[in-house]
Amino acid sequence: MQEPGAVEEISKFDYIDALRGFAIIGVIMVHIGQWIPPDSFLIGAIAQAGKFGVQLFFVVSAFTLMMSLESRRNISKKWMLEFFVRRFFRIAPAFYLAILFYIYVWGTGPSYWAPSGIDTWQVLLTIAFLHGWHVESINAVVPGGWSIAAEVMFYITLPWLYLMLRTIHRTAFALLVSIVLAALLRIVLKRALHECYLEPNSYLLSAFLEFFFLTQLPVFLIGILTFQLAVKCPGTQSSPAMTMGYSLLVCASALTAQTTGNLLPQSLLFSVGFCLLVLSLNQNPIRLMVNPMSTFLGKISFSLYLVHFFVIGLFREAEGLEEMRGNLGFLMSFLIVLAASSAFAFVLYRFVEVPGIALGKRAIDYIRG
């Protein structure tokens, strides 16, 4: 395995970008499938499983950030402060622009995720990245904003996790504990908040219990474990082909798995498959998955995530598209939305994300004196 070197080299790991590319493809696929359900059971199941692209993002994020901390910790005494500055400027500029954009375009009136409309407190929580802590703000302002909330909470906890979970055994134990605690938390919160969210708004609580950071923490810990297996104990891995096979087997099994809902949600099973997928591509980045298209989509994946909701909304309102149905309609709509969203996302990436990253680097240079 190629050893992680300086910080700039991390971005050159094409398989990381490729994994992000497949993650965003899955996310767009599930949202298209909710609009135009495929006729085929297999295509429908694959489209539905696309929602776990978010968990692939989480696993890859934990994996790469652990690599980053490992390579940076001995470079600067202020490595923790620099980590927070770097992450803020990586995510905040595009996200803050998305807040303004969606409020301007979609307004603050009642919507699916905000049945009572969007109030000032929901906007303020979203600006502070704290919207993931309330049922009625977690997805209210920016569509799909729950994943950004969970990601930022992971940023806040990661330096502590990095210092505490220095071995595979510790991480595995923490993962086991987090799975149990997440299950208990879902049960307790459901009982405590059930009376507050009765029909027809019970879906808000169900979504919150699935999206809440602490229920997603086991997925991030799987990402940390993936890093430790890949970098610290490469001898524990099978051949890349076998690892890829195991990954496909786990993900295929998870498609129709009957899990014990609270204790082992489907997202956790997919995350195990994603762990194996990362390990396989880390050893052997096969061309079928790591190619110019997947890596390009991966580079713009954050912007693509933010804009594709708007693009889908545009196409849903377009005349003549209401006749699109079945497998062909699903595939055509997916390709159209992916292409259009990628065009918007590239502009956002080039003129917002990249300058934001550069500003973060200048801030770190200032901190270092």
C-alpha cells in the first residue's frame, strides 16, 4: 500500500475520489427512484439501496481524515486547531451558500421537512451546524442537510477519537458499545418524543432517529477501523480480489436482509461492505471503479450533493416529463439529472469550494506564524 505522505498527497488517492463518486451516484439514484419508481424489482432494489451512499461518504470520510491526522499530527503543535480550521473552510462556504439559495428559491413556508414552516431558530441552528439535534430542523433548511450535521459532529469528536482509539481492539470495542448505545437511544427517544410527533407528522421522528449523529456514530467508527486495518495492520487483509468479493457479498446480502431494526440497521450492514470495498481499492484500485468519470464525480461530490435536490425539483416541474415511467424513465431521468447537476456542481466547486479551501490554507499559515 502506498504510504500516506504530506497532506497534499492525500487528494491524489484517486480511489478515494472514486468512492465518493459512487456514493453520490447512489444518493442521486435513490432520489430519482422516489420520483420515478422502476418497474424492475432488481433495479428498484439497487436504486433504493442508493440511500446508503451517505454511509459510504461517512466511511470514506473517517478513513481519509484519520490518514490526514496521522500525517499532520507530528508536523505542527497546533494540529488540532488547524484540523478544525481546515474542515470549517472545506465545508462552510458551499453550505452557507446553499442555505441562502434554498431559502431564496424555496422560501420558508410549510414543506415536507418543515410542516410548520421555517423559523429563525431553524436557520440559526443550521448556520451553527447544530440543526441535527432537533427533529424539526435536521432537514428543514437545506435538503439532505442531516448528513452535513452528522459529518460536522464527527469533525468535532474526531481528534478525541483519534487520540483514544489507537488500536484495532479499542476501536472494535468502541464500535460494539456504540451499536448498543445507538439502539438504546433510538428506543428511548422514540418513547420520549412519540406524543410530540403523532400522525401525520410521525415520519419526522422516524427520520430523526435514523439521521441523528449518535445513531450514525457506528458507521464513522467503521471508517476509523477501516483506516487501522489498511494502514496499521495491512497483514490482516485478504487479497484485493477476495476482499472485493466479500464486499459485494455483504452489500448484496444487505439489500434484502431482515435485520433486528434497532440493534443492526441495514445501514450498518452496508457500512461493513463499504469497509471491505475501501480495503480492496486501497490495495488494488481497479479501472472499472477508479476511472476519470468516478474520480471527477468524487471531486465535486459535496457540491453535487447540495445542488441535485434543486435540479430534481426543476425537472419534476418541467412540462412533458410527467409521462416518464418505469425502467426507461428512471434511467433517462437519472442520466439527465446527473449531467445537469454535475454542470452546476462544477461551477460551485470551482468558484466556491476551491477558494474556500485556499482561504483555509491561508488561515492555517497565519496560525503557524
